[in-house]
Amino acid sequence: MQDLTERQETILALVVHEYIESAEPVGSKSLVQRFLLGVSSATVRNEMLALTEAGLLRQPHTSAGRVPTEEGYRYFVRRLLGDTDLPPDEKRLISHQFHQARPQVEEWMRLAASVLAQHSSALSLVSAPRPERAVFKHLELISTRPNQALLVLVLQGGDVRQQLLTLQEGMDQDHLSLLADQVTRVCVAQTAQGVRTQAGLSGGLSSVVMRLVAGLMVQADTLAAGEVFRDGLTNVLAQPEFAEPGSAQDALRLLQEQAFLEDVVSRALQPAIGGVQVVIGGEGAWSELRNWSMVLARYGAPGFATGAVGVVGPTRMPYGHSISCVRYVAGLMSELVTESLAG
Amino acid sequence: MQDLTERQETILALVVHEYIESAEPVGSKSLVQRFLLGVSSATVRNEMLALTEAGLLRQPHTSAGRVPTEEGYRYFVRRLLGDTDLPPDEKRLISHQFHQARPQVEEWMRLAASVLAQHSSALSLVSAPRPERAVFKHLELISTRPNQALLVLVLQGGDVRQQLLTLQEGMDQDHLSLLADQVTRVCVAQTAQGVRTQAGLSGGLSSVVMRLVAGLMVQADTLAAGEVFRDGLTNVLAQPEFAEPGSAQDALRLLQEQAFLEDVVSRALQPAIGGVQVVIGGEGAWSELRNWSMVLARYGAPGFATGAVGVVGPTRMPYGHSISCVRYVAGLMSELVTESLAG
DNA sequence: GTTAGCACTCTCTACGCGCGAGTGCTAACG
DNA sequence: CGTTAGCACTCGCGCGTAGAGAGTGCTAAC
């Protein structure tokens, strides 16, 4: 694509800006008189024509104002959106909200989702911080009934998985503890693969338990997303683009699907920590998200545990603010995760 | 309220039935010709007038058909809705879907929510099975960093709570295990109150740990609902009564609120297992739910762990089907919980 | 008690009209 | 050659009107 002139860029930026505010097609005349440009509406019209031919703007109807296309938003975000940052008092507010949370990961996630939804007026997603690969840390077996035990598996990073276990023969708590200790000693610091190998080397009950543990670890590995917190659903439902019933339906259905979340999270995990990724209009990958955009970022301590945060809203989204919001919250979450690792 | 004649009841039932199907006010004439009643439309009109004066029907406009009032729905559900049951093949389908789940509580809950949403075309809620009072079962302390530990608290019934713990002085795993064993020995089978008392009797680090444990247990006690799974959001958004944007907003916001869920779940936990509760139009308690109904049931093993399942949809809801659906799913969940207790 | 008939009410849809916003084009200007 | 004023044209939107259709309440007859 050929580069735009400076004036064309200004106009594109203004159209995007205005449309994001008003949700209505913006015309040449209103633009001129609202921003006191030094040119006439006719000139603006000519430039708009050029932008329309370049595929950055479009007209909903023959004689309506202009609306940015997806391509237009992309150009805007990539080239025209300067490095924005949250105003200091908004930062203070958010950080204040965060630091009164109880020190539990779910609490942080719930809070991050709530804060993001509130400050971005969009739908927020927060996935649990997870290690790239599950690494065995500790096993505990707790007797519940004569021939039943609760298996509690702690992974490196603090992830806890549990499963009920039916035993052929009754075992008391002492025997179970002994068994758990044996398994822990052998498996500590192993990956799923390693645990499975160990299971092959030993026999009897401990082999069975190890196989179970390996299964749980494989499960943890396959789920990139794990638990996902959402918030701010009503925010997006209030947007005028979803006024007609059914218009938001496909997208909302998609947002409930675990497979989609996996997809999004793994995508968000690509870039380095600190980088924010903007996906506009489904980007070809998800047709249901034609009118939606996502702002995603990774957080956590790389190599130990990372997760994704992001907001989802209409393409007509205040990108600057959303991006700085997501970046800031990702930063806070990273701090919390790192702190909890460092002690 | 005076009793209705048999014919009036028939007409009320038909109006409810028709309106649930079509979502449009039902008139006397269409009723007669559709159901081949042995009377004329004028007669039906007279009866409808009586029902309107009794507060069971109302007219949206002076010359429109009749629509059931909340009171009308209540009468219908209480007196006219015979004991319905799911057709055998639907039962088989649901039970089949259930029995291929992995044996984990979250899995069951997710599944129950999904099944209910699918079969009732409404929004479903499933709360985790929880004991009425948290009872201490087992404590484990796992070293993560030199002066940090992960506290894993197992409650009777298999509920697991965890929290990170920062230590003043470094302790290795052996010391931590010893400490955990001490605490476990003293606190086993105690309620939150009991653990707090024990904390007062002992001193040093174990007292600190016990106080923490008591805090977690109190937390568990206060949260009647705990984790709640939802599904089928798009089902209700597709309903014609929520066509205007914003009409569903209040209710959806309410459905996200933990406080509300607590309220609903504690209400659902009132009746005996097997009983299904129908809340029509918010029942005065929740004004946001004026156009909504809920069908709730309790499940689990009383005395050990119980939770709530239910569906939420427009007042214009196929009550018969929803009720049998909820009852059946609650039954299945009860079986699963009981099985997992009995081993 | 039931029914046929009738006048009435009210919603919904279509249609026509004018307004206003916005456009593209053309010709004139610096 | 870029810019601008002017103008004819298009289209969506709001509004009032008219007619169809559905449904009602009332009355009088069976």
C-alpha cells in the first residue's frame, strides 16, 4: 500500500476518533467545523475519496458519512496511534484496587477482569498463569473413606490439581502418606513424560498412582488456558452496534467456547511480556468476530508461569486507552506473579 | 382467591401454553379454532374477562389478546401443571452425556450446566457441592522458596483451599511437614470455630498457621455458593422478549453478582433434595428479574455436601419441561456426589 | 348460560412527503 | 495543479395518514 500524505493521515485519525466517540458515520463538513481545519469541506471530501479508494474508509450508504474499515483501524493502530499511557490518577486507582486483594491467584484474576472491564468498558478475559510445562512438585494422598483417597497434586508454580481415587484394598492414612512420599521423592522436578517413565520403572500401587499423576499433568499441559475469568459482559451488550438482537450472538457463543479461548490465549502468549497485541475484526481467523476487536497481552514470569489478559469489544473501540489499560494490568499481574514466586 | 371453574382452568392453561409457544398475545378466536373447543369465541371471551379480573391474565393493549400475569403463571405451575417427566429417550441422552465425564467435580458441574442449557434453552446455573459447615480434614505445607510455603487445606468432602504463606525464617520441607502434621492432629474434624480455639491454646508458628486455616474455613462457610458455572447465555439473548437492547441488561448484570448468586443458592438449598422450586418474576425479592423466572433444585448428599442447580429464563418458559429437566439433572448430580462419597 | 352480531379500539404496515446531511462533479480561482 | 465554491443528486429518517387485521365488550336473541 502506498503511503498516505500527512493530511490524509490526519483525516483518517480524525474520522476514527470521531466515529469511536459518536458511533455514527462522520461527514466532511462536520469534521471541518468541529476541528477548525484550515481547509474547506470539499478538500476533505477529496481526501476522503482517496482514503475510500485505498480501502481505509467506506460509506455505509451512497450519501452518508465515512466509517473506518478494518484496514483503516489497522493503519490507525499501527502508524497513527502514538505511545499512549494511562493518566497517573487512573493508574493509582487501579493499583489501589489491586493491592487490597487477598493474596490468592483467583482473587487477582477476578480483580484483573473486573478492573479491565470497568476501565475499558468492554468485555475482559483473564487466563490463569500457567507454566509452559507442568513440573511435578509434591504429591499428597488423603484418606477420605476406607477404600477411597483424595489425590492432591501440587505443580511447580503453585498449581494444584486433585482427583478422587478408589482403592482396591483399604489403606489408612499412614500407608497413604508413605506411598505419597515415595512417589514424591521419585517424581519431584519431573515433567509428565518423566513421571510416566518412572511409572514404568516401578511397580505395584505407586506405579498406578504415578500413571494417574502423569495423566493429570498431561491434562495440565494440553490446556493452555485453564481457567478463564470474564467480566463486563453487559458493557459490550450496551454498545449501539449490538442493538439488533442476534448481532452479538455468534460472537458471544464463540467467547464461551473453550477451544476458542485456548486459541486466543495461545496467540496472546506469542509475543514477549510487555508487548500488546491488537486483533481487529477477527483477522481472518474467526469469522464470528467480524465486528469485534481484541487487545491481548501476556503476563507472568517467563519460564515459570505466564497467562494472558485482554479485552474484547466492538471494532469501534478506544484503542489507545484499551491498549494502555491492558498493558498496565498485565504489568501489575506480572509483578504479583513474580513476587509470589520470589517470596 | 376464589377457585376457578374447570373451564376457566382449561382456558388459562391453553393461554399459558399458547403464549409460551408463540410469544404473542393469544385471542379468543384463535384459541377456539386451534383447539376445537366445543364453545364459541364469545364464551371464551367471557371466561377470559373473569380470568383478567381475577388477575391471572392481562391485555397488553385495549384490544389485544391475553397474556398470563405472573400470578397466572404461578396458578398454572401450582395447580394445573401435572407431574411431568422427561421422555425416556431424552433421559437416556442426558445420562449418556453425563457418564462419559471424567470423574472430577468441576467436570460434572460444567457438564450439568451445559446439559441444562441445551435441553431447557435457557440460562443455567450450577453451584459447587459444599458442606453446610467447613470441617477440617488435613493440612499440608509445601516449601516453594526458602522463606515461602504453599498452604494446602483439605476440607471434609474433598474441598481444597490453598494460600501462599510468607515465613519470617527459612524452613525446609521436613520442618514444614512436621508443623503441618502437628496442626492436622490437633484440628482434624474441627469447624472454623474449633480451629480458632485451638489456635488460642497453642503458641508459636502453629498458632499462626491455625489462625490462617480458621480464616480460610470462615471464608468457605460464608460463601454458600462458591464457584458457580453458567451456560446458555445466548439462549436467553435469543428470546424475543429481550429483542430491545438493554431489556436484558439489568438481569444479566444481576446474574454476574456474587451476592445475588449467594442469595439464590441459599434459597435453593431450603427445600429437601428432590424438590424443585419455581421463582416467577423475581417474587418481589429482585426487581431486576421482573420478566424472568427461575427453576431451582438442590442436589448432593445432605449432611455432607450439597449444591444447587437451576435454569433462568423468561417468565414465558416451558415450566413443565424445565422442571423435569432440572429435577433429573439434580438427581444425576446427587448420584455422582453420593457415589464419590461412598467410594 | 350460550351465542351471533356489531361497533369500537388499537396495533402494524405501507406509503408518500419533506427535511437534512452528505456526496460527487464541475468550473473558477490563486 | 491544488483548492474551493456552487450545485444537483441521493439516500436515510421522521412524520402523518390510511387501511387492514385482530381482538374486544356489549347487547339482544336463542
